Amino acid sequence: MKLRLFFSILLPFIACAVQWLLWDYVKPYVWLLFFPAAYFSAWIGGRAGGVAATMISALLAWFVFMTPSFTLATSSSASVFSVLIFIFMGMLFTFFFERLRLAMRRSDRRLQDSEVRFEATFEQAAVGIALVGLDGHWLRVNRKLSEIVGYRHDELLVLTFQDITHPDDLQTDLAHVQQMLAGVIASYTMEKRYIRKDGNIVWVSLTASLVRKLDSAPDYFVSVVEDIQTRKQAEERLKESEAALQEAQHLAGIGNWKWDTATGRHTWSDQIYLIYGRDPAQPPAIYPEVQQYFTRNSWEELSAAVEEGMATGMPYECDAEVVRSDGTHRWITARGHATRDLNGDVINLHGTVQDITTRKLAEQALRESREQLQLFIRHAPAALAMFDREMRYLSVSRRWLDDYALGDRDVTGHSHYEIFPEIPDRWRILHQRGLAGEALRADEDRFEREDGAVQWLRWEILPWRKADDTVGGIVIFAEDITRYKQAEEDIRQLNASLEQRVIERTAELSAANRELDSFAYAVSHDLRAPLRAMTGFSQALKEDYGNQLQGEARTYLEQIELASRKMSELVDGLLVLSRSTRGELQHGFIDISALATRLLEELKHNDPGRTISWQVEPGMHATGDAHMMEIVFSNLLSNAWKYTGNTRNPAIRVFSGEIDHTRCFSVADNGAGFDMAHANRLFQPFQRLHRQEEFPGIGIGLATVQRIVHRHGGEISGEGYSGSGSTFCFTLPFNVGEKTS
């Protein structure tokens, strides 16, 4: 400011100097350069500069260029007048320039304020604002738009609006842009989606307009972007809520309706059409046309409730039976409420219709169930009673009344302790435990009646629960087992007598076993001595006089030897049979495969002339008495060897299997076999199924085998066909395989 003032004051001196130099050419125009100097000084220096320059210019022109020169004295009034005119004009210039400067300053201030306000409005607007080039590039964006799309200001300026517009919305947006460029529309508004920098989608409301140049050529776009993501989410939630409401109404069978009494217009929701079975293409049934959907009694009750509600303005609720056009029946609960104007007149009626068919059917089923339950309890073949939490009778069976000698007394509503005052305290405690939710039972309990009689009861206490899962009371099942207790006492006494009889029988068996031992001893000693004498003398007679015996004499001698040998075999067989049922078994590990193989090898060694094949399954083991098992397999294998004597390509097989989850061992051959019609004689002593001359033997072997197997807790069976071989199978419950598993 000081520099401008200095220059404005200096300007008159410059004008004076220039005019002095050109005075010879411009004379006598004294004010030629001083007017411009005053003008520019007022323009440059303002009011102070203009006044100072005017006064300085007047003095310089008067002093230098007016005659007489270089003096302020003047002899001409015209000169004074010209000076005054110059001063007036200079002051006028100063006044106007000062007013112009003030006006310009105010205008600049207003423009600056406007720019500040625009900048503040642009940057601090609650919506996004942008200037967009015709090619889609962002020319200028405000802070809010950057927040909406998640890009920084500098990042957004290198992008186009096409870069961040959702692909599904881009074509619609570009179509609007082309319409604006073509002059078809001046602006447009649309809802679209931007893709934020983080990849999320944001919904916006875009309003765009085209700014044109003075020649009407398109210049740039002004876009206003409002973030409507929250609104969209609210709309989506609203849609979901409406859908959920519709679904809830559908599930609950509730529909809403409205009746504008002034216009007679009815409005139904979809659910009401479904409840009444009416075609949704038809308009709602108006009142009282809707009566066609109700039974006569239901309509009378419902119409009365509606008319009362309209008359009094009070809400109503009424259950009614609906008859659809297809003839099916439904039950509903109709609710309604009247709306009145300021004059108290009803202007509309609105409410809901709820399908309660399921509830009605459930109530009906519940009533039937209760009746059936009462009938079941009343006629149940057991003594049972149902109580509430105060131990009052709710229901009781006929058997309960009979067992406790209550006759036809109606005990419903009476306390259990009133009916049976003699109930002991321990039972009352059990009742409370049952009411606490505990299930209790007793197989036998003593109940002493008030008259002194004693009953033995088997009882069970079970809590029953209400709909809210709380215990509503208990059910007691009771059975009078007094006669069973008496029977138990009789059985106990009988068992005591049986125990005595068992002791006596055991003593008899012990005596019999001792006698059997004596018999075995007699057989092994007393019978063997004569047999040895017969055999010895027969042998001596044959050796000494054999040559002298001819014909029948020699035959008689041979028969004596044969009979003595057979008698010896019978004695041995009886001894083995006797020993098989006596003595303690020595259980141990037995290699069945090795045992069978050894016995077959011995048979082969004793009969080298026979050619026979055999197969023994490897890995067979068992637990038992090894000596007894050797007797079993010796008998079975000897029989198989013997009965295959007349068979071509004889074969013997020893294998194992399983019968009823128990390990079994089998000996099979393809020999003579036997007739299954006589299978019941297989294991009887001295019973034979083949002739002696065909297959010699004494009939003791299989009987011995059966007794040994039975002593081991097993069973033996035989299967065969005449001429096709036989298979003998026996089980050993305590075999190694089972114990291992």
C-alpha cells in the first residue's frame, strides 16, 4: 500500500518533468500531462494518493508552466479558474476511483466469501459431489465422495466413474450419459452400485447434470452422490421382515383384513384367501357375502360379534367354523376392532383371521385322549392311581379299588392320606421324592393295614409332567403280591426239604460209586485170573497136544481161545467205560492236530498192509483232559479205520468247525456208514449197528466217547448213510479258541 501511495505522489513530478521536456511542443496546454497523472494517481494511490497528486500537480503546473513561471503569483483570473477546475476534476477523479475501489473490494470480498462458502459446501457437504469430464474421469471430488468409495482424493482423480461402477449398472448409467450429451435430457437420477477400494459394494443415489460452454458445447458433468447403503440395508431388512411376517402368518395361519365402511372397500391378505379357500383372482368377499364360508351357527355368533363391535367400538374375538367351497371344514378365530372419527362414527373395521384348525383338532384329540386315559385307567388290569401335587386322586383303576377294599367309593379329589391314614411316614417321603421328579420302585414292600391285615406290595412311583415340563403329580402302580410271598415261603420250605433229599441222594450216589469201584476192582482182578487161566491152559493144550486134536476137538479149542479173548476185551471195555465217568479231570492245553496225526500213524504202523489217505486240519487246539481226549480220538479214529476196511480209496478227515458259537471237532470217513433210523443206538453200551463177522467189536467205544465228552461239558452227534461214510462231531465249550476270543 505504501509503495502505491509513493508511486501515485511521484507520478505528478514525472508528468511535470516530461511536460517540461516537451513544453515547446505542447505549449500552451498546461494541464496536458497533469490530468492523466492525477487520474492514474487516484487509480493507483486511492483517495490519499489522488488528493495528494491533484494538489501537487496543481502547484507544479502553476509554479512551472503558468506565467509568470517559477512563482505562485498570478495576474490572470483565468489561470486561477483553470487551477480550480483542475483541482475539482482531480478531486472528482479521486472520489469516483475511491467509490469504484470500495465497490470492487466489496465485490472481491463477496466473491472470495462465495468461493469460501462454495469450497466449504463442496468439501463439507453431506453428500458426495464431483466434477466429471466428458470421458468419465474425475476432475474434482469432495471428501464425502472419497469416503463413500473408499479411495483417497489423488487415487480417485486417476480413475473414471466407469472403473468403480458395478458392471450390472454401467450400461444404464452410460445410456443416461449419452442422452444428456445428445440433449434429450438435462439431468438424470438413478440408484446404482459403486465398487469400493476394499472390494465391498456400496449403494448410492446419483444425480448428474451436464454443464455446457457459452457456445452450448458440453463442458463437464456435475454429479451428486448420496450414500444410500444404510437405506438399502434397511429396505432389505424390511423386505426380509415382511417376508418373515408373511411366513410367520403363513405358519401361524393368520391373515389380516380391513373394511372401509365409508367406501365399502374390503382388503384381504393372501392368507385369508388361503384360509377361506377362495380364488385370489377374485375380489374379497364383502360383508355379509362372506357368510357363505361359515356354518349357520358360527355365522350367527360371528355376525352378532361384528355388529356389537361396530355399535360399541369395542374389539371382538370369536371362534367360528369355516366351510370351504370344496366341502372341507376349518376352524378360525376372528378378531376385529372398529376405528372411529372425531364424531364417533365408525369409519373402518380391521382385524385378523387365524386358522386354529390344528388347535381345535388337538383339543378334540386331547379330550378324546383324556377320555381314553380315564377309560384305560379305570379298567386297567393293574392297580394304579394318578395324583396331583397335593396327593389328591385324579383318576383310579377298578383294580385299585378292589385290591384295597374300597368298593365303589368315589375317591376323586380326596387326599391319598385321607383314604389310607395308616400309610407310614417312609412312604410319604417316597411320595415327595416322586413329586420332586424321581422315579422309584420296590419289588416287595410290607403294608400293614389299619385293621391289622398285612399286604405285600410290588410298587412303582413315576412323576407325570405338565406342558411346561414341571411335575404335575405322580402315578402309583401297585400289585398285591401277598399270595406270591406265601408261595415263596412254601417254596423255601420245599427247597429246605429238597436240600435234605439231595444230601441223602448224594450219599446214595457215593455208595453206588464205591460199589462200582468194588465192581471194577473185582472185574480187573477176580475175573481176569480165570480168564488168564483159560487162555493159558488153552494155549498149553494147543502147544502140547495140538497135533493130536483133530476135527471138532481142534475147533472147540479155538472157540475157547476166541471166547476168552472176547471176554478179556469186554472186561477192558467195561473198565475204560467205568473210568471215563470217575476221577477228576486234569484240564490242560491239547494239540488236537498233533494227537490225531500220532494216532493215525500208530494205526498205519499196526496195519501196514492197508493203503488209506487221511487229512488232519493243522492248528487245532483245545483245553481238556489230555488222557481222556486221547481215548476219544482213539475210539473215533479206530472206528473210521475199521469201517473203511471194505471201501475202495478209503479216506479219513479230521477237522474243526463251529456249532452255535462253540468250537467243535469232527472225524469223517467214507466207509460203511450206518442207517440214520438207528442213530439213537449209536452211543448205548453194547449196541452195534453192524454184524460181528462183518466188523468185529464189543459196542463200548462210542458210549465211552459220549461219557468223556459230556464230562467236558460238550455234546456229540453222528451222521451217516449206509455205504457212504459217517461223520462224528463233538463240542468242547472250554476250548482254547473260545477263551482266546
